Amino acid sequence: MPADKYIPGGHAFAALSHVTAHKVAKNAKALADALIKNGLKLVSGGTDNHLMMLDLRETGVTGKELEQRLDSVNITANKNMIPGDPASPFVTSGLRLGTPSATTRGFGPSEMEKIAEFIAKITFDYENSAEEVKAGVAELCRNFPLYE
């Protein structure tokens, strides 16, 4: 389940209709608000578009580590440097998230809240929550199949 998707040759909104673009931004705000509610810090304190970046410096988890953890439970995200990042570009203190792919799959604000909970559990308690989160991701994807 990609948390973000880049469309080669253009901006992420280029292939989306105006209505879908509005839904993508609405979902991004819901995801950002839910991430904050679940104890995670965003670099900008929120989002005005389809992307957001987590500041992981206070979590004890690097961007590289969280990217790998999320990948293991089928959530795709990208490690990313943050302003003033003390970590190397190969490790990073940030994680970039977005909502275009999840939105085009049919996810809405309530699913964004679940995704934020999953990300928080994987950030703060990976060892004890990985299997539960992986099952929750699978259930979300079953409820919103790519093809029918």
C-alpha cells in the first residue's frame, strides 16, 4: 500500500482530476492531523498539499529504519532528509509520506486515521505490533481492491 507515488514526467497531481486532487489534499490533511494526534512530529506542523514529512529525531528511529519497518508491513514510504538533519543522506532523520496512491485506491479520511495509527505503532513499538499492523494493512487493501 503506497503512502506516496511519483508519476514520472510530471507533478503527482498531473494525472488526477480536480475532484481527485481535492480528495488527495483532504486525505493528506487527515493523515497529517492523525500522525500528530498519534505522537509523531511533522517538519512543517501539517500540510497544505499531498505530501508531509515526519521529523523522527525525538523517536530514536532513523528514516532508513522506519522506511524498512514500514516496508515489512506493506506500507511504502521514503526516508528523507529534514532541514538541519544531523544524520547522513543515507540514514536520514525524516520520512516522506503522501496520499495520491491511497486516495486513487479509494481511501478516505477514516482510512488515513488508520494508516497514521499503523505508522505510529511501527515507529514506537515495532516488535510488538508488526504482525497486527501487517494484518490491518491487508484488511484495508482487501476492502479497497485495485481490481475487481
